[in-house]
Amino acid sequence: MTSRKLVTVSMRRALAVVTLVMGLLLPIGSAVAFDLSEWVPGLRISPFISERLEYESNVFQTPSHAKDDLIFKTIPGVLAEYGTGPHWVTLGYRAEILNFLDLSNQDAVHHIFLGQLHLEFNRLTLNVRDNFVNTTDPPGTELTGRIESTTNTLAPDAEYRLTDRFSIGANATWVHVQYPVLPQLDRDEYLFGGSVFWKFQPKTDLRLTYNYGQKEFNSVGIRDVTRHVVLLGIRGDLTAKLSSTFRIGYEDREPQGNNPGLKEYRGIVGGGDWVYRPTDRLTITLLTDRSVQESIFANELFFVSTMGTLAVEQRIEPKVAVTARLTGGENAYPTKSQVGNNTPFKFRNDMILGWGAGIGYDVQPWLRLAVDFLHSDRDSNFRQFSFKDDKLSAMITLQF
């Protein structure tokens, strides 16, 4: 037996032993959270740990000479909830410890933090949300392979109810992005604005929003832009079975530099989700996004991404759920470019396709097993940027 197989077998045996021991120590039917209200009223803590074994056929998402590997992911974390009534705060953290069987130089530890504060005072509602992600997973649909990035998003918003049907709101967002190996993409994004809400159904409202913002890049001044965004959105339950957070509108993105060759964007943006529940066991979700994304391809500064994902979850029985999803989209680049001196200038266009399926089994309230498959395909008219990638994974999660 080869050394690779010996390592794989030993790790699988270790995982099985740990799972068995932890399962014996936990009482069957135990709750999925520690309720500490007896000592601190309103406090609940939910620790969890997952072990994920993943096979990936094209780790670096290259068009040829793909490298495959087995990836062992240990994912510990904790979620804390505090509050009663209309006031609450949620804090969560998880780490993702990645160990590659062959490509050990890609080993990494990811850190993900989330926090949200929610306050309600008669007619006024306040929310403050912060997300922090440090990861080596491919960021978006242009950059591929293992690339370290850190993103922190701080987003406060307020809504004041004028009448039973009309409300006004204010929002702001600060996004800080860093790429240690791609400093030209390091930036701070600022966006703030106001909204008007009209509740045309008991659980549904229309929202008209105007946002003004800037993107300020640390090292490449020609990338700085000013943004004006107008959005019309719907929020809430349209029917007893259909809900949505969809929004659509217009963005005016102007470069701040004086270079007349810099490209602006004026066009449609939007996104959000539609969730349809025809039965208690079946959920159909449509996720959409059309947005302007930063680019480092050739002489391009941005591209327009249009994506949609259709996901279906069917619960076969209370403990077993089957999922399937299909993703399709396009990355369109605004100016003609070339790669290599002997190639023609043309507009780059990437077609994105993905599909997958999975099954999950809730063995106990504190123990879940899952198997998942995902296929990804990018077909570009610049052939050197096309690739195919398959991921097959098995996961076990313990939540206390």
C-alpha cells in the first residue's frame, strides 16, 4: 500500500474513532444549544465541529494539466445569541483548517466572524452587521486557484415607521478588502443612502433606495470610482408560499481619474432571492445577481457579472433532505483586449455553468451526515481562461 493510501486510511480511522467517542459521550436527543438563561437571562451558546473530506479534480482551476487532491477540512465554531424580546445580539465564529494530502504547501486556516445587533424602539428599528472573512478560496468568478484574501463588511441601517404603511430608512456600508499577492485590488468601499418603504400587503413592502459611494484603491489610483445607485426592491411574503428580497435598478459608475481612456459603467444592476415553498417538505429558491466586479485581466478595470442559481430542497422524511442546484451566468468585459502579441483584440466573454446535488441525514439533533457533489465549468472565448472542476465531499457535523 502506498504512503498516500496509508495516510488516507489512518485519517479516516481517526475520524471514525473521534466521532464514535463523542457520540457515546453525548446524550441521545440532547438540545442543540446550551441555554444559559439561568445565569444570564437570554443567553444561548451553540458550539459545533464539522469534519469534511473533499476530493477536488482541479485545485488550481487551470485549463490543462489539472492537479487533483484530497482535502481534509476541520471546522470548529461557536454561535452565541443574547437578548429577549425586540433587542438581541448574535456573535459567531468558525475556523476552517485545511490539510491537503499531496499539495501540503496549500494548507491554510480560514477565519470567519459574524456579528449582528438588532434594536427596536417603538417606531424605530436599528441594525448593525459586521462580517469578517479570511480565506484562500477562489474569490468570485474571475480569479481562480488558491488566493488569500481578507474582507471585512460593516453595515449599519435604520428604519423609522411614519405610518402603518410608510417608512423611511438610512443605510451605510464599509467594505475593506485585502489581497496579499494582488495589492492592486486592495481597497475600501463606501456606500450610504436612504430608502422609502411602502407596505402594500401586511407582510410585504416595496423599497425605493438611492445610494452614493466611492471605491478607493490603496495602490492604483486610476481604479478609484464614484458610484450612484438607484434600486427598486420588494421585501417580504408575496403569498403564503412565496417570499422575496429581489431588487433591480441602475448604477452610474464613474472613474475619478482624468484619463479619458478609463471606462465608465451605466446600466442595470440588481439581485436578491425568490423562495417558493409549495409544500412543507419542498423548497425552491432562485438566487440572482447582476453587479460590477473588479478585474485584473489585461487592461480591464472591471467586468459585469450576471449570475443565477436555482436550488431545490426536498425533505424525504423528517431526518433526510435531498438538494439539487443549477448555476448559470456570464462575465462580460467592456473593452477589447488581447493576450499575447499575435492574438486579435476582442471583447472577453466568459460563460459560467455549475451544477450539483447532495443528501443530508440528521442522525440526531446533535449529529448530521452529508454527501455533496459540485461541478463547475467556465467557458471563455480566451481559451486559456476556460476550466472544469469537480468536487465530491462527505461531511459529519456535531452541534451541541
